[in-house]
Amino acid sequence: MKIVSSVKGLGPGVSGREACHATRREQVSKQQLLNDLDEAYQEFRSAVEGLSETEFDKKWLDGRWGVREIVAHHTGWLGQLGGGLERMSRGEKPMPEGVDWMDVQRWNDTFAHHAMGKHRHEVLYELEQALQAFKEAAAGVPEERFGEGKTATRMFDGAGIAHFRESAGMVRRWRQAETVKVRAAGSR
């Protein structure tokens, strides 16, 4: 299973990966998206809360990724798409010239590599900072850029709302499976 971040169709003339988890949103305001983002982020943080450094580092997703890499890839996509929101607020295309968000796996691997050797609290702090920067970038985007099918709304889902919820579910399922394994081993 690959971790995929969606950067679905980021506007005319801009390539992007089709969203694997984009949400249909009608008549949504920027403030509602910010509220939904905060709620989804809290769901994700709740899913990773209380993990030890060892648990945070355990590679349970395809044997290559664990919570550390998932957090790092969230941080990376928030940074990339937050930069896109900043550019939109200046009237530019979200994706800078010469950058291609289509190679999602390459980006994810880069983001995960960035977290190697860092402690859990460092990786989580970077996520907090990236989320704050994303929200600040969104604040500068005009309200009319938000709504069903609009680029800014898709960026919220791709970088945050749907993405955090998907990852929270994966982490919860992994933690439940780990609990079952520990209980089964203890009953032998």
C-alpha cells in the first residue's frame, strides 16, 4: 500500500494527481475549510498520541513506513500546497514553473527521508509549523477561490482534511492490530 497525497487538478494548465480521497464540497467557505482542517488534524493527532519513540519509528506500512514517515509526508504536502496557496494569493498558478507534483511517490519518499534520524517530538513540531504556515497562506487567498471544484478547496482536502482523516484511520487500524498481537502473545 502506498501513501498517496492528492493534488487533484490544480487549475487550468496545471497538472496534478487525481485525488484518491478528495471530498465533494458545495458552497464551502474558507472559514469552514479552516475549521474542518483543524478538526481533521486533531483526529490525526489523537491517532498518534501516546506512541513511544519505538512505536513511532516502527515500519508497519509496506515494511518501509511508519508513523514517522506518515507525519513527515503530511508536513511535506502541507508545505508544498501551502506554497501553492501563497502563489494563488498573488494571482499566480499554484504549482511553480518547473515543479511537478505528479510524481507523488518521489515527493513522499523525499518527505519521509527528511524525517530520518529526528526524534518524534521534532517531527511532530515540524508538522505543527507546516499546518500553521498552510493556514496562514490560506488566509491570503480570496474567498471566491473557494467552493465546489475550486483549486483552493481541493488543496485543503489534498494536503489536509481528507488526507489527515485517511491517515488517522490507517494509524488507528495499525494500533488496534498491534494491541491484538500483544494480547494474543500474552495469552500463550
